[in-house]
Amino acid sequence: MGNSPAVIETSGLSKRFRGGQLAVNGLDLTVPRGSVFGFLGPNGSGKTTTIRMLMGLIEPTSGTARLLGSPMPKAARAVLPRVGALIEGPALYGFLSGRDNLLRYDAADPTADPRTRTARVGAALDRVGLTAAAGKKARAYSLGMKQRLGLASALLQQRELLVLDEPTNGLDPQGMREIRSLIRELAEDGTTVFLSSHLLDEIEQVCSHAAVMNQGRLVVQGEVAELAANARGRLVVTTPDTGAAARLLKERGIADVAVAGEDRVSSELPPDEMELADLNAELVRAGVRVRGFTAERASLEDAFVALTGEGFDVAG
Amino acid sequence: MSRAEVVEAPRRDPEPGPARRPGVLWSLGLFRSELVTVLRRWRTLALLVVLAAVPILIGIAVKVDTGGRGGGGGGGEGGPAFLTQITNNGLFLVFAALAATLPVFLPMAVGVVAGDAVAGEAGSGTLRYLLVAPAGRTRLLLAKYVSVLAFCAIATLVVAVSALAVGALLFPLGEVTTISGTQISFADGLLRAVAIAGVVAVSLSGMAALGLFISTLTNSGIAAMATTIGLLITVQILGQIPQLHAIGPYLFPHYWLSFADVLRQPVYWDQLVKNFELQALYVAVFGSAAWARFTTKDITA
Ligand SMILES: Nc1ncnc2c1ncn2[C@@H]1O[C@H](COP(=O)(O)OP(=O)(O)OP(=O)(O)O)[C@@H](O)[C@H]1O
Ligand SMILES: [Mg+2]
């Protein structure tokens, strides 16, 4: 459905900062209309830089970006009123109240009707649960309150696309849940949501699609279910007879059998033609006291680590 | 599209109706928001308070100085322009206060506001949200420049109004003796005071453009303010060096004090026009430079 299938489309998008740093390298990204798209990647992998290029804040070194079907940054004034954004955290005027901050940002949009401004600002404040604190100076806001106000500024209008850079950063658990349900709500209304995050279970919970960046390159993109499925799950047998169980699993040709601790044997999942229940029955028949027999589904986290590596240090 | 799809379609369409169009007058909202934001900073208010205090100090000093001797000639030859006439006519405090604040205080205040205009917002990150709103780079820069000009006018008015109030309170008001020696009515004198305030405000427009340009060069508001004010002081010093008189006429403060020519009878236009031309040149050069820089700049903060 929809006239243009992709709301974000980049081809060969690259950014080299002064000083030779290639922050984004030949990015070909396609975000389908109506999706909730998770944008993943370790620190410094180029997520924010990509978002800045999409929003026309920085000029790509090479390649092109299209937003809602129009080229950026050329069509910025036509496209951006239909896009709400939170980029690298909120930025506020500390000496203005939360409400006045939103009034100012709304006044900056030449397509925003001043007659409905107060009402829209009120609705946005309400949507992020800030109505009670709206009169307080933004300087006195907590990190989570600032984050909420930043989100409110992205919600001043009905948007076709929301670009949210780490939207739940600094929020309390209730706040995170609210934001997640807000994102689902918006998506149901037909808004496409593009969100970057480090919280993999968050992405897994709310996103229909995801892409993974690593060191400026796109590693993979697709539907979340597919990405998680690509990382193989594991079979875990809980039993005091670890030796016997491991031997039997190896005899059946199952790969990567390992004894973990006192009473756990884990391995790769057997090939699809092998029925798990039969395998379990066979273990029992062989006298293994099976206390638990589970096929653990791979999480997006497993997929993520498999794609971007275990290393903790930020790539320079 | 199948029939069934049409029937069960409570799901709202992703296209939010017709595209919103910018209203013709709605753009003024950005300018108003700019000016209000500038004026709501404590820093701006503090600057205006200092500017308002200058005429009060001058007025009190003149009163104390001459009060003991019961009127008379006053400050003598070496004092700043118009000082000697204040005791006869409080209106001259307006001219004296503008003459006293124009070389340093007024341009310094303008330098603070202009220097902070873009750099301050870049530093705090609010610039990126204005730009994705989308304010439009040219439009935002224009709104910023116009609001700095408005500040020039407000700052000048604050000095003039404060001076007029203090002058009326402490000294007699009456017919005005022009620099040419002729007498004009108080009403005519008041009119000329308004004209002089206008000339002073326009005199600051070149400085405002320079400050705005410097503001587009950095992401630190403080650095931009300091550079702008440093440049003002440097230019004022260069203007004092006799060996450099060749470049003098191209320095933006060169004709600033020509506003006194409004007080001649008839008004002596030569230097005033030169001042306006020089300011226009600065606005054109640094305005274009600021535009060229700001519309191509990577916003990374
Ligand atoms: N203004 C800049 N000048 C030079 N290099 C920069 C600049 N901004 C970012 N970089 C570099 O570009 C790379 C990508 O940075 P970016 O902010 O896009 O990462 P990110 O994926 O958003 O990381 P995080 O998860 O920590 O937010 C980093 O190596 C960073 O050092
Ligand atoms: Mg980032």
C-alpha cells in the first residue's frame, strides 16, 4: 500500500569527516513505509551520522539519500514538516519552560498553523506525560523529562515519519514502556518509525524491521524475525548424567556439543529432519536422567553479537 | 485493491491528508519567537540594565559637579560632546548618553547578542532542532539578523529613553541651541533626538552583520562573543593610530559620531551618508559571508 514503498532510501551514502574519519561507508538502506525500523550498531558505528545526513544537517561526502521520496538535503523544506525527529538526545532552552520550548520549535516550522499552536503543544505534552511539569524551566528537568520533551517536539504535528535516535535513553522503566506503546500506537496510525537503539530486546519488542551497522558499514537489514532466525538457537539438556548425554548427542551427529557446568549440556540444534521429541526419548531410553530439554530460540542479541563481534572496545 | 479491504479499513491512511502549506504571515512567527527568546535571556536584560544605567550616572555626575557651583559653564573643554549643555537643557543628556555609549557599550551589547545568535544555539544543540523543524537555513539566518537589528534599536532606545527621563527629572527642558548656534523649538529638538537614536541604531548594523558572521564560524557562543568584541576593540584602537589613517575610512566605527550632524541647522548630511554607505557595505559583505557559511555548514553539534 502507499504511493512510494520506501520512506527512507539511501544509495552509496558516505560521510568522511574532516580528519579522514570515514564515519559512514557506502550505505544502501531501505526503510519500507509503515514499518517500525530498528537501526542497530555499536557505539561509533555511524548511526547518528546517518540520521544527520537523512535530516539534511550534514552534507554527504558521496551517495544520495531520499526521504519520503524526495532527495535530501535539497527538498528539506518540503519534506521535513512531515518528519518528526529526535537526534542524539534532546536539546532545550534551559531558561524557557517546557511549554515555551515547544512553542519555539513549532514557530520554526513555516507550515505550522499558529492558530492551533497552543492546542498542538498541549496535546504533545500530554502524549509524553509532561503536562504537570510543562510550566517548569527546562533547566530544572531531569534527564528523562528532557527526553520526553524532545519526543514531544517530534510529535507536534501528525507525521508520516518519525526518526528517533535512542528515544528511551535515560527513561525510567515506566517511561520506556510508555514510549514503546506510544511507538506501537503511532505505527498503527500509519506513521513509519525509524529508531536507533542499543537495547536489543526493545528493538525485538517493537520493530518489524531492523538494520545493523558496524564501523560505518551496513552489515545486514531485513525483517526482525528473519534476522533472529538466522542466528541458530541452541539445544540445552539439563541432566546430572552430562557425560552420557554428550556422548549420545555426538553419536547422533549434532555439532558443537559442550558440557556447561555440573548439569547442563548444550549443542547446536539438530537438523530440521530430526524430531526433537525422538531425540529426547532416545536420551531417556539410554538411561540419561533428563530433567530439562529445551530448544532455546536465538535472540536478536545473539544475532547482533554474531554480526558485530564480541569485542567491547569501540573501533577507532 | 479488493472490496474486502475497503470494507474493513478502520486503519488510518498513512498520508495525513493534504500537504500543509506555509502561511504567508506565518513566517513572522519565527522572527517574533527569535526576538522574544533573545529578550527572555537574563544576559540580555542585564545588558539593557547596564545601558539604562549609563545616562543615570552621567546625569547624576553632571548634577553633582555643577550643583555645588550653582549652574555655570560645567565640565569644561576636555569632556565628551554635549556634556556642557546638559545643565541648561536636559534633552542634551540624550545626545551625551548616546555619544558616551556608542563607541563601546552599545556595540559591545550588540556583539554579545549577535555573536551568540548562531553559535550559542549550535553549542546547546537547539540549532539542529530548529533546522529540522524545518526553519530553513536562509530564513533562520534572516530571522536572526532581523532580531539582532531589533535589539540594536531596542538598546539604543533604552539609552535614549533613560537619558530623556533622567534629563527631564534633573534639569530644565526648553529650546535647543543647535551646533550651528541657532535656536530650535523643544519639539523640533525632540524630533531630532528620535532621528539621532535612529542613526545610532543604523550605525550598529554593520557590527551586527560582522558578529553574526563570526557566530556562524564556531559552535561556542562564548568564543563568538569574545571574538566579536575583541575585533571591535581592535578596530577602535586601529582607528586611533595616526599612521593608519589610510584605512580609517573603511573601519566600521569611523563615521559613528557623525550623528551629531543631525543637530546642525540645516542638517549636515555628508558624513551621515558616508556612515550609511559604510554600514551598508559591511552588511552586504558580512551578511553574504554569513549566508555562504551557514547554508553550507555541517551541523554536527
Ligand atoms: N563531528 C565529527 N567530527 C569527526 N568525527 C566524527 C564527528 N561526529 C562523529 N564522528 C565519528 O564518526 C563515527 C560515527 O559516529 P556516530 O555518532 O555516527 O556513531 P553512533 O553510531 O551514533 O554511536 P553511538 O551509539 O555512540 O551514538 C565515530 O567514529 C565518530 O568518532
Ligand atoms: Mg549516536
